[in-house]
Amino acid sequence: MKQSYFKIFFAAAFISLFFSCKKYEYFQTNPNQASTATPGLLLTNICISVFDAYPTEPAFASRQLTYYEREDQNQDYNWTRASFGNYDILRQVARMDTLALQANNKNYDALAKFFRAVLFDQLSETFGDIPYSEALQGAEGNTQPKYDAQEDVYAGILNELEEANTLLDEANGTISGDIIYNGDITHWKKLVNAYHLRLLMDLSKRAGDSKIDIKQQFQNIISNPDKYPIMESNDDNGQIVFNSTSTSNYYPTAGYLSLGTSISMEEGFVDILKERKDPRLFSIAQPIAGLAPNVFDNYAGVNGGLTLADQQTASADASRINSRYYDITRPVNEPLILLGYPEQEFIIAEAIARGWINGDAEQHYKNGITSSMAFYNIDVPAGYLDEPNVKYDAANAIPLIITQKYIALFMQSGWQPFYEQRRTGIPHFNVGPGTYNDRKIPKRWEYPQSEYDYNKANVEAAVQKQYNGNDDVNEVMWLIK
């Protein structure tokens, strides 16, 4: 009996020990969460980080909206330093690329090159020269990367876009985790090439004055659609679509109450739409309080250059943004576009107008207008394309094209409308007594303080080389000289 007791005791102890070990290991793993990273998991988060950009700050600076609840640096051009936060996303892109190469999936490698181009482009547009060739080498011990000249950065990322287009192929692996195009390779190729065209046009001031053969690259893409497919309609837009399954999937300003109470449409933007009898105004804005909708005279804006007090006073007789942008009961709203078909068509129209390529500039211009209105489910009204400020005129092509692009980029494509105005001077942005910075529109942002703390020699050398040692928001970078 005693022997049987000990057998039972030891058996029970063994079973208890076995299941205790199993329980400990079991609770180290979340069965509802992947235990190892995959390219697809990383791609989803990268897409969210890149495509889901908060739209209001660029709209303030681009004089599409005006904000008067309190001082706002984007509204009054009172900004100083910006962030190097894109490098955090770039580290995730590098990790995705590493995993993709291990799995021999070249399509993720192609997307990594595309995202690198987008993120480095955004950084360079913000500051000028940036770490590029030595960036992301902290794990190898290089915590103080050199700054590459802006021209070299663009030469590099344009080459990465070329490589991305070449690598994207159905035979190079399937893409999971893709919340933009659901793994459709052709759609990604179109976005890659449209982005390539955007960067070339962003370089327009350096055409003929750079080691980058800007015009030739543009011609190469347009002349060979089999190799370089580009967007054909709004169905190809590079955009993120929202849903109401959870708050993390809402349009980014859903529930942003100040958007409905302390923000108005900007006067210059509203005037552009009213002068052209542009029906997009009715989709974008609300009429002045108490007045009927869909009547152009019942809409007005607030001059973004006024003092906050004067803006608040003027807001009583001004339009606010359409409630769909902030109404929490309608959280889906419209997609956020990184780059869409309307912008691509305006880019091509501008290239033809500049003599870079041959083609029908007027048709691409009309394509841009038509597809921009279609985004809002609007048919182009009869006579609109013949309005005095709309009708295509080759002698006045650039202002017409850029103004229509500015309208199409309302609350879209991040800071692109601001960069377009910086490049072309079109349209005029209101400044005045409420504008800091001596009533000047800044040209850039200062480098982060962290660079002066941890990479002092390299950032100071970059500032000296570009701006004669003056890290100031009004200095002019190589891109726009």
C-alpha cells in the first residue's frame, strides 16, 4: 500500500511538473498574434504610416483652411524645427526588406524601394540635405551619418523607383498585408511610376542644370507604357480607404470638434472656386450659417493672414468645412490619397506645356479636372471647361494647370499643395498682420535639435554648405533655387 502511494505521488508530481512547464511556455505566446514578423505584417503598418497622413496642418499652411481657436504654427507660419520621424518608418521598411530577401520575394523588395523613395523625398523636401547613403546604419555602429547633397538624394531615390518598377512582377512572389491594392502588382507599378513623374516635376527648377537627366527620365516613362504603366483612372489612385469597424479605421479627423467650430475655409481658396463656378466648393464646404447651400454667393472664406481676433470676427460670415470631415456619425468620409490620377494628369500636362514631352496638354488638363470632380461624384457642369479662368490656353498653361492641381489636392497628398506653391508661386497665399516670420511664407524647416545633440559635426557642415551656416526657415534649398 505504501509503495503504491509513492508511485501515485511521483506520477502526480511528474504530471504536475510537465503541465507546469507547458503552461509557462503556453502563456509566452499569444495565439491571436503572430510570434514572428513577416513582410506582410510589416507592410500593413508601413502603409498606414505613409498613407494615413493627418490632413489639416498642410491645409492651414496651404491656405485652404484657416484656424483661429489658438495660435497654430502652420496657420501663422511660425514654425521652426521639424522631426526626423520618417527614419523610424524607414527602419521598419528595412526590416521588411530583410525578411523579403530571406524569403526570396522580390516584390516586397520593390515596395521597400518605393517606400524609401517616398520617405526620403518627404525628408528632403522638408530640410534640404539629409542622411541618405549612410542612413539606418546604427546597428553597424554608424550613429553619426553624413548628410548627402539634395541632388544626390534625388538621384538615388529616382534610381530606387526605377528598380522598383523593374522588380515588380507577378512571378516575383505574392504580396500579403497590402491594404492599398490588395496585392495587385500592376497597380503598384502604376503608383511607382506616377510617383517617379511627380519627383521629376518637383525638380523642374533644376531641369537642364543637374546631373539628373530630368527631361529624359520623364520621356522614358511616358514613351514606354508597356515597361512603365501609369494610372488610367481614379481606380488606380494610391489611397487608403477607411471603414467604421473600429476607431483606428476612421477618417483621421472624425470627431475633431474644432474642425466644425474654430476652423473656416480660407478666403483665397474659396475665391478661386467661386471665380470658376466650381461645384467642388459645395462638396468641400458648408454655406455661411443660415444661408441656402449650392449657391456660390452663399459661400465665403476667412483671410488666413488676419490676426486671430479678426479671423474669429470674420468667421461669423464665412463657410466652414463640410461636416462629413468631422462628423463622428459618418467616420468613413473619403479616402486619403498619397498620389492620385488627377495629380498625375496635371503633371503630364505641365510637362507638355514645358516642352519636356510631346502630347496633348489640354486633354491631360481636362482629364485632371474631370477625374478630380469624379472623386467627389460630380459631373463636370456644362460650360465649366469654358469658364474664363478654366479654359485651356497654351500661353497661360502653367498657372491654369497648377491652380487646378491646387484645387484637386484639397486635404490630400500631405504637404504636396504647399510644395507646389513653393515651387511655382501659384496660387497667391494670403499673409498679413496675423502672420509671423515678417509676413513671409517659409521655404523649409530647421533640422531637429536631436541632430545638433548627437550628430553635430555633420548637421553643421550641411547647414554651412547649403545655407552659409544659417539654419533658418527662409533659406532656399537646392531643389527650388
